Amino acid sequence: MNDSSWGAPPQAGYWGPSDQGPVQGAAPAGPTYDAPEAQQTRPMPIVPDEPAYGGHQDDDRGAARLSGPLFRDETQQPPYDARQSPSYDPRTQPSDTPQAQPYGAVPQNPEPMPDVPPPAPAPQKKSAGRDLGAAIGVGVGLGAIIIASLFVVKAVFVGVIAVAVVVGLWELTSRLQERKGIKAPLVPLAVGGAAMVVAGYVRGPEGAWVAMALTALAVLVWRMTEPPEGYLTDVTAGVFAAFYVPFLATFVALMLTADDGAWRVMTFLLLTVVSDTGAYAVGWRFGTHKLAPRISPGKTREGLFGAVSFAMVAGALCMQFLIDDGSWWQGLVLGLAVAASATLGDLGESMIKRDLGIKDMGTLLPGHGGIMDRLDSLLPTAPVVWLLMVLFVGSG
């Protein structure tokens, strides 16, 4: 049925079913009504065969009702439930028709929950970064071995130093080859390093220097058995390793040759350990100002102050009660020197590890890393302690 058969144009403000606005100038469409009568009548709405509201989502016949009643005297009807229709068939019912859910059932497509900001993370406690239990256990075990060998038979302690040197050289050369492709010859380094420690104990400083020179020569010759590519880099790394590990460790054997050599070595070990412990304890608790952030971000100025304080107190006690003819003020100087050399040694190895891109030199000691990670502060401190001991109380 054509909507124009109603005859008269719609009144002003009236919108037809097409919602295209008032029709201007429409002519009468049939002889049944004339224009005056058409203006006094109100057009009747078209009643659809099926309800306009609540049908299928693709049926747009009820679109006009979505915006409200078509005439002012129409009232809002309750929502239409398609299941009440005689023609309702659940087998052909569209999927978007509401279905009754059993009690306690979870909707398949629940409404999205509003965005809720995640709870603020709980404040994290400071961590040491290592397994403290394993570290303490390994430290106690190493201390027992050192003390037992140091005060029972001095020669056994020399063997302990030689073993530590060989393992340290293995760790260092292995990391150089893995990370940089540098092949420092390990065999002449290991043999020469052990001989260097023994020569220092038996022949003194002269024997240590001779063994160092022979080890460097052995490195140069040993490397000649391989292609010349990278020769200069490999031998340079080999000579550096010979000086850094076995030669510096030889000064521990030199301290051991004195009459009170065992107590000198014990003082050297105690001061180094106390310095590291003071730096860790004070830095962990109060550290806020970085000491060398580009080299070792964990070290702080407060930690350095703790290292100096702890080492000076321990040095005064050790020189007064453990070293023959020692004095407390000498211990203060010794403690200050040990704190400085131990810190520099730790920073030096940190620089090496940063260049290699590693955290630890090895994994041999649980909670500590490798042997080189424990020798980092001991090696540069050994010649400092040996020299100050000679100056304060002599070499005998």
C-alpha cells in the first residue's frame, strides 16, 4: 500500500515513516477524500503483521519505534518476548534471543569488567643478591682449611696458595677465550704460576722475580706453536694473567717466611675479610651515594667508610696483639692501606668482568662465584701488607 494514498500532505512538524521531513506541495491522490476533509483527519498508523519490537535483529520494521511512540497518544508497551509467540520454535530461534540460564551457571560471554588499576606492588626489601647461607658455609669451610694448613705445616699452606693460583688462572683464561676469543696459553701459566709461589717461599723476592720472567718467556714460546693471527693479543693477555694472579699471590708466601709468618698471613687475611665485611654491612644498611657507578653500581661511599673504619680497628688490634714488636698506631695505618687496596682490587676485577660481560668469573664456590671472585681483593692487598710489615717490624 502506497503511503501517498492518505491524500493530504502531512501537517507541519509531522514526520512520516521514512523520516525524511514534511512533504511540501503534495497533491491529492484519490477521489475519496478532498483536501479540506483530509486536513481534519489524523492518519492511522500502519499496523505490521508481527510486533515491531523484539523481533529478529535483521528486521528493521520496528526501527521507527526505537526512538519513541509515533503519536502523542500512544503509550509505551512492555518489551515483547518472542517466546510467547505462537510461532516460536526454539530450534530456529536466533542466537541473540535471551535464553533461560540454570541457577548458578556462568555466562558464556560475560560483560567486560571496567578497567581497574592494579594494586601497588609491595615494597621490596634489600637483598644481598647471593645465597647467604651457602656463602657463609663456603667461607667457614675455606677458613678452616686455611687455618689448619697455616698453623700446622707451612709447606701445606704454600700448596693451598699454588692450587688457588692454578684454579684462578684457569677461570681467567677460560673467560677470556669465551667472551673475547683471546687464547692465553694455560699450560705455561699454570706451571709457571705454581713455580712462582714456591720460588717466592724458598728463595724470597729474587726467586719470585726470576720465576715471573721465565713464565713470561714460556708464554711467548708456547704461543708460537699456533698460527700467528692474534699472537700479540694472546701473549699480552698471558703475561697480564701471570702478573695478576701468581705474582701477586707470591707475596703471601713471602710473608710466611718470617718467624711470625703465620700470624702475619692471618693478619693479612683478617684485615681483608673485615674490610669487605664492613663495606658490605654499612653499604647495605646506609649506602645511598654511589662510589663508582660505571664500574660497580653496588659500591657506595658509605660502604667505603665502613671498610676503612672496620679495617682500622681490626688492624690496631692485630698489630698490638698478634704481631711481634707491633703497635696499635701501625695497625691503624695498615688497616687504612688494606681498605684502600682491597677496594681498588675489587673495582679492578669488576672492570674486567664488565669488559667481559659477566657477573662472576666462575661457579666453583656456591654463594661466592669462582676462586677469582674471592681473590679479587686479596691479590692486590698482599704486596701492600708485606711491604708495610717489613717497614714496621722487619722481614724476619
